[in-house]
Amino acid sequence: MDRYESDDKTQDHTQDPAEDLTQTLEALTKDHEGDTIAVGEIMQRVRYRGFGSMLLAPALITVMPTGAIPFVPALCGVIIVFVCVQILMGRNYPWLPAQVKEFEISTKKIEKAVQSVKPYTSKIDQYLQKRLNFLLHDISKYITAAVSLALSLVMILIGFIPMLPAAVALPIFFFGLGFIARDGLIISLGYLSLAGSYLGISLIAELL
């Protein structure tokens, strides 16, 4: 068995208790020993937090300062592609290629990025609440997965351009946060931010 795989592959954790953004951030490297942490371990840490966390983790890594690390945005885009495709196929847990799971990121860089954004995430958490439940149903999950899939493909294509992948990852960040917090309003912000991401990409592209 893959060291990042669990034998619990049948239970659906998409209805687990709602969590907040700070808890998910802290889970990325909590109690981890070592200078680097593998992508497979990061995904293993968040997989039991449901569909939203599997979108949120790679999107966060792209939006945070860690997104400036070479190849990281494109890698996060690949992860989101695999997650979304397999969600659309009805799988509870995504399979990732060994090459992706074995890719390692500096533990200190992730922890530094997490610490730098925690003051802001703590404030965001205060406004999260369960609402607009119709945006949390299965049909919404599949639509969100399809939209995130399209965005992640763009992330892969532009992953080498500074700042640009973060603009594309922002809606995915809102989608993931909305699902882990059971907050449909946050999911709707993800759809609204699609327009902002498009404008941001257009403006940056014109400057290049």
C-alpha cells in the first residue's frame, strides 16, 4: 500500500463537521518533522476534511507566498485537476501519480507563509457561518469541481508567470473555504471572483 494511502476508501467525509480556515492551515504541517514535506503527506493530512479541503490546500499554497516557489503553482494546478476529475467520477478520494506525491516543499517556507496569513485568516473565520445551504448540495459540488478543473488547467499553462496563478487560484480558494465552512455565501464569492480573476489575468498579460 502507498505510504500516503489509507485503507478507509469507502467512507464519504464530505459531510464532516464544518471547520475554519485557520484549522486547515495549521493541519498542513502540524507535528511534521523534517526540512521538507511531500505533497502526498499534505493531501493525506487534509483528505479527511472533505472535498473543500482538497481544493483549498493546493489553492492556498498558490495564493500564499509559497506560490512564488518555481513549479509550485503548476504542481498545485495538476493536483486540482486530479481532484476535480475524480470528484466528477464519483470518487471520495483522489488518486495522485507517485511523481506528484513525492514532490517536496520546504516545511519552513510553508510554516512561514502560514504564520504570515494567520492574523488575516483568524478574522475571516469570525465571519464564516452555515448559510445558503443549496450551494452545498451535490449538484453544486459537481459544478464547482467542473469550474475548478477549468481554472486548474489555466494554472498549469501559466504556472511559470509570477503572480498570475494566484489570480486564477483565488476562486478555487473561495470554493474550498465555502465547502469546509459549510458557507454558501463564500462559494458564491468564488463565482463572483471569476470576473476579477479574468480582469487580473488580462491586465497582467498586457503588461508582459
